[in-house]
Amino acid sequence: MTAEAIVAGPRAGVAADGDRPLRIALLTYKGNPFCGGQGVYVRHLSRELARLGHRVEVIGAQPYPVLDAVDVLEGPTLTELPSLDLYRHPDPFRTPGRGEYRDWIDALEVSTMWTGGFPEPLTFSLRARRHLAARRGEFDVIHDNQTLGYGLLADLGAPLVTTIHHPITVDRQLELDAAQDWRRRASVRRWYGFTRMQKRVARRLPSVLTVSGSSKQEIVEHLGVRQDRVHVVHIGADTDLFSPDPAVAEIPGRIVTTSSADVPLKGLIHLVEALAKLRTENPQAHLVVVGRRAEDGPVAQAIERYGLQDAIEFVKGITDQELVDLVRGAQVACVPSLYEGFSLPAAEAMATGTPLVATTGGAIPEVAGTDGETCLAVEPGDAGALAAALGRLLGDPGLRARLGTAGRQRVLARFTWRQAAIGTAEHYRAAIAARAGLGAAAVGGGRR
């Protein structure tokens, strides 16, 4: 498509894929792009679907999605479907005032929280079902972003396509493995009680999208979804925003990572241990963590134990441009996760031309590529191997330049949001055609 066509948008009544534009409801029970990958997914996918000419309405709960304005006549719009926002900062696990309760779904949300469970996937799905029932016929397709709640098993008036980034049962098992006593294990089991619902719902879904081959296999094995119902559509980086800039100077010894401080899945504690080893040979080495600092827990204890308070900085609430410049200024980006369903931080770092050290957990190798060609790869949970790889890159400018250039080229070729939107729209049309075929068969059967 030419630059002029992008600015003008698709022709009236024609999407960029040559077919009629679709009316899409994109559901997300948590949508803020600063609180996890699901919010990033909604933000960028909705923008690129709109650029293809489709009408996208994002329906979400707190923290609400942040949507981008686009250079077409009708960009993505947001419809707020509020929860009671029980986990908001600075008062998480709050008890609402009497006047905040609106209906039985609110009561269910609070009672589940009080008993140690996580209610939002279920309660959002019930609110979404009610909302969509009142708007029957307004959408061609409904796209659920990993809610997997019972409410979405109803006839919603349009075919349902669901994205599962990875089974949350993986997170559950990793947290159980990290639990130090029976009380913590009981708490983890109760919190993740919603995964039983998600398993039951997933098995009944006609069309599931996921972001990697690794996630597809996990969905089949963990959730019991039939393999022929799961389709891989890779997501990507915003390669215009995340791009190299020679004017941004490298900061000697700087390593950058994106991580929730005490989520075992993200492997931050192993990176802290690796930094402690690395600094015995390279005192300049230091770490910037894009994420919230935990005041207590294994990561905070490790930082204190190794005396790394002045060598690790946590940053949060930064703008997109500040994040990009932070990654550009690092000599090395690191993804120390034990498991990832895709790893947007890996793709974004590679897109800036920053060389990457990453584990081989989950789908990370699908994104990061081959060890020694587009990244340096290490086994998950191995702090010694992580320290060695980081030290090798910090000490070799030629290797950093080669891996950085190759990483950028890999992302441009495979992992862009426009490619993700085109692939997703193809599955929308397939779901619409399948539903129409079932309807025609039912009519035909009634005439015999």
C-alpha cells in the first residue's frame, strides 16, 4: 500500500484485504498496556485493524485500554464496561462502599475476592454477555482477549474468536513450585481457581488464536482444546516506534529488562543473581528493570543479600518514547523468563537493534531466533549461564553490533502488528463463514 493510501485509508466499503470492512467487538477484562501483554495486544491490534479499514470497538474493564489515534476516517473506539476495580492502586483488595453495588454480579465479584479468589474473568464475561445481548446484530464478529468466562458461551449474536496468549495454568504451576509452605500453596490454588472455568470454556470454543507454536502446544496439552481449533497468528513490535537511533548513546554496562518484580514466571531473581556474579568481573554492570519494585519477597531479599541496591533501578509509569530510549541506551537487553507465550519485550528490544540475551523458556526461541545469530540463548533458571552470556556481550562491541542488526531484521521480516492484524482478520472471516455454513445447514435440515 502506498503512503498516500495509508493516509487516506481504504476505499469506502472496502477493507485493505479487498473484502468488506468488518464490525469487530474486541473484549478485554484488563486492557491497560502498562499492566501486561494483554493490554499491549489490544492497543496495537485494534489500531492496525482500523488501519485495514475495519470498525473496531474495544469493550473493556479497568484498568481501561489505551487506544491509539490512527490515520483513517474511523479509528478504534472504547466502550467502558466497569468492574468494581477491586485491585486498583493504592488500595488493592478494597471493600466497596454500599452505594457502589449495582447488581448480583458486583456481589459475586466481591465475595470471590473475600474468599481469596480472582473473580474478574468470570464477572467480566457475565457483564459482556449482558452488554452484547442488548446490542445484538451490531457486530460481525466478537473477539475475546483471554477472558474465557462462562458468560461468553452464550449465543452472543455473532461468531466468537478467542485469543489465548498462553494457558494461565502455566503461571499457576510455577507459583506453586515457588511456594515455600502449605499456606502459600493453598492461597495460590484458591487465587487461580478461575483456571478450572477457563479450561471448561476453552474446550467448547470453535476458534482459538494464539501467538506462538509453543503456546499452541500448551493450549492443547493443558486446556484440552482440539489441535485443529487452535491457530497461530504471531504478534509483533511497533517497528516504527521501536527502531534504532544512533543519536542515543549507549550507557556502559547497562542491562535492561521488563519484569514484574516477584512473579516467578519472569525469572527476575535469576537475573539479580546473574548480576551479582557479573559484577565481580565487570563493576560497571548495572540493571534497569521496567516494572514495579517489590518492597519484600524473594527479589527484594536477593537485592539486599548481594548488596545490589545501587546497581539495580526500577522504573515505571514512563512514556512510550522514554521506554524506547531506555532500551536504545542499554548495551544489552535481557529476557530471563522461565516461560513466555511470546515475549513482546524480546521483539521490541530486537526492533531497536539492542542485542538480546534470552532464555529458551516457552516461545522465546520462536521470537529471539538462533543462539549466536540473532541473540545469545541460555537455559531458564541458570544464573551462571545468564551471567556468562551478559558478560560476553558487554565485553564484545562487534558481537553486540552483529546481533543487534540481525535481531532488527528478524523482527521486520516476521513480527509486525500489521502482519498480525491481517492474519487475525483472515480468521474472523473464516469464523463468519463457518457460522453462516452452520446456519444454512440448519435451515436446509429443517426443509427436508
